[in-house]
Amino acid sequence: MGFYLPTECLQKILSYIDEEDISTQYSCLLVNRIWHDNTLPILWRRPFAYVKPKYSYKVLHAFLLLLPNEVKKKLGLLMINLKPMNNYARFIRDIDYLHLVGAVDTWLASELRNGFMNSLLLPNGSKVRPDSPMPPVPYFCDGETISGLYERPAVTLERDLKEQIIDELCKLILSRTNRIDRLVLDLEKLGADYVSNVVAIPRIPEAQISLANIREFVCKGHFPKEHIFREMAKYCLNIDSLQVGNRLRWDRLRWNTVNETCSALAQLISVQRKLSKFVLIEWKIKDLELFNALKTQSESLKHFEMYKSSISNCGPLVPLAKCCNLEIFKMDACFGTTSAHMKPLTYRAFPKLRHFTYIDTIYPDIPEFDNEWDPPADDFAAIMSNAGQCLVEVTLGMDKKNYPVIFKTLSQFCPNVKKYVSVIEWASDIMHLMPGIASSCPNLEELTIEVLIKTFQREELINLVETLPSSLQYFHINASADFFDEDLTAFMNKCPPRLRQFTWLTSCERYTQFSHERFKEYRVSPVLEGGYRHHLIFKV
């Protein structure tokens, strides 16, 4: 019956399938030729993001077959000259450099393993198949086999082979596809070995066509970005989301480089037609050039976020006050923020502001910021009051002495706050803040408590349940904890009647003390700082 569906109708049906639901997409491929042709572009839109890293080499192999013969010869790819069933490169809409590097690494490791296994000889003289397990009987390699070990794989290994393959793959993708929607150049985990390849991507001739309509651009890592920004400013005019990150190094000799990059970034921002989201990570801003560029996006900018950035040397944020359509405003660990910077924002109403975040973090190990300062709590309160009933989500992390003016403002002007995140240093601080949170947010539905230093004690958990607002439906704790199953039972018995879910995210190993039948869900998820955290979601 699907054979008779119009193409537009079939594409509408396929659009409801989750992009990460690979099994369903594979099932759609097998229905018939019409379904196959309409599902294939969806399945290959982000091919490296949908497979496990250890299997990414299988996806990469399909792209290597698309390389021109002269390129294969130059790279030493002595594979069988097969033609793939489809030109998969033309379906790609997302380029993530980290995923591409991981796929090449996995593929090279697979080729080396196959070559090594092919070089092994059993005592009877027969060879070991690459896909078979290691034999239980002893094996040996003669001198000739060992000397030719790195010539046996299907690829001749050279020192810079990986970079050459990545470079040719980027050229292939940009030349075969007519539109890239998302480009991620993140070198935070890769180091400086790939800088030359990344900087060269915008200069590829085909990039002027394939990257012209890019919607999301992410560029992170400590490497020179000036050439990337200036080159993309020539033809990338439709960026909707821009995320830029650096690695702050407190060396005054690097200030000139930072200023040049800020100037190039400002140029890229200024030429955009409708930039709606801007995220700045670990950046040092010395003047208002970057904010003046954001003023050119005053009508379209809806999301402004800064993380671990310094604005201590720039003046008042007057240009940012022109962005009257802001919906999300976040400043997380931005040292040097004073009332002089924020005062211009208090004079401008933000009628669409629904999310406000400010987390104050002190860095005493940095000479420039060895003295503590008080965050401009009065100015933040004024910004929230100007948002009024539109404000729905609030995230705050300050010294507890700054909260009274915030709570007073929320209770008077912001009655619709439904989600509140409290970032505190010590678990005991929450007992001082909870009465104010409960009274100032009478319609609160979701509460998250993130404790940075001290362990959450059982007494604090029991006392905390007494102060939770009756409207609360979701309660999350992100902290190390020191309580047992009976403490959770007492908490569950006293929790608000509308509470649906209690989540505890912790790095503590004490989760083994709890009765697993009480868990609605349990998973161990990796965290950015290394290690793993245990994510427990309890039934209520």
C-alpha cells in the first residue's frame, strides 16, 4: 500500500521517526524501492553519529570507495575497486570533525589488525583468518613475516596518512553534497595535530557552495581561528546558531592573538542575516567589539550564553541591551562581572525572556582575579522584574547573602517560574535557601540542586523534604550523598503529593545499598570531567 503513497505524504510520515531510531529506519529501507529512496537521505544525514565508535569503520569504508582512483593510489588504498550502490556523500548534512577522526582511527586499527592476522602462521603452515578468534595452539612468525608486517595491510601506513585521509574525505563530502546544515570543528579532545586540516576546510573551493547555507556552526579548542572566521564570513551568511570556544591561558603575550580572533569573530557575526543563538566558551573579551557585532543581530538574537569567560576589561554591555527579543540569558562562571557591566540591561525591558541563568564562580588561582567580588544581584533582580510573567526558568549560583533581593523580585513580579536550579557550594546552604525558593515560586514544578563541594547528608535530605513546595513534580539532586535505603523511604513517605520523579545523579558508589526494585530507571553515564556518574531515577 505504501507504494501508492505520494512522495510528499511518505516523507511526512518518515519525518516523525526519531533520527536515532536506526532499527526503524533500516526497516523502512526494506519495504520497497520507493521507501528505500526516501529513507536513505535520512539515514545518511549524520552517519557517524548514529553508530557505535567501534563500528564506525564500516561506514567509513563506504566513503573511501567513493574517492577518485588517483586519490586512492596516492594514499595507498589498495582495496578492491568496487562501486557503492549509492553516492552516500551527497546525503550528508552534518560534518563533525571529531566523529570523522574517530572513524578514521578505528578504520586504520581494523586494517592493521587484519594485516597482522594475515601474517600469522599456524604450526601446520595454514593462515589465520582475520575474522576468526585467536587459535588456542601456539603460532609463530618468521623473520620475513615480521619485516613485512606493515606492508601486509590493505593500506600502506605513513606518518601523516590519517591527516591525508581526513583531508580527502572532507573534500569528497563538500564536493558531493550541495548543502551542509551543521559544521562542528571541535579540537578540545584532539590537540594541535589537526589544526592545519581544520583551518583548511573553509578554503576548499567546494565549501563556498556546500557551506553557504550552514545553520549551525561550532568551533572550539585552543587554536588560531581567525582565518576560519574571516573565510567563512565571505560566504556563510545564514548561520542560525554560533558556538565558539577557546582555552583561556592567562598569558598576556597571547592578548594580541585573542584580540585578532575577536575581530574576526565580530566580522562573522556582523554579516549574518538572522543569528538567533550565540554561545561563547572560555573567552577573554577586552573591548566591546564583539558586543557591537551582536547589536547588528538585535532583532533576531534569542539565546545569549557565556561560560567561563572574562568581561572584566570591557565596558558596560550597552550593545547587548539592544537585543530586545532575548528569550534565554546565561552567564555561567564569568569572572569579572560587575554592576557597571550589567546596569545598561536593567534599563531595557525583555518581554520575551523566559530563562535566566547566573552562576558566580571564583578563581583564586588566577592572579587577575585573586580578590572576591560581589555579583550585581540588584541588577539581576531588575532584569528579572522586567521580564515579569514571561520568566519560567531560573538558575542561580551565588553567595546566600545575595538571594533576598532575588526572592523578593520573583515573588512580586515573576509568578510563573516553574523550573529552578540552585547551584551551591555546601549542601547545608540549601536549608537557608529553600524557604525563599518555596515562597517566591508558588507554582514551582521542577527543582534541581547541584552541590559543588560537600556531601549531601541524611539529615539534610530528611529536613529538606519538609520545605519542598506542594506544587513540585520533579526533584533532582546532583551531589555526592551519604544516606541509605531507609532514608529514601522516609523521604518518599513525606514528599509532596504531586511529586512524580526523584532523580539522584552522583559519583558515589553507595548506590549498591539501595533496593533496585525502587528504581524506575538506572544508568551509568559518562561525565565531561572524567569518570562516570550513577544516574538513579526513583519511582514515586
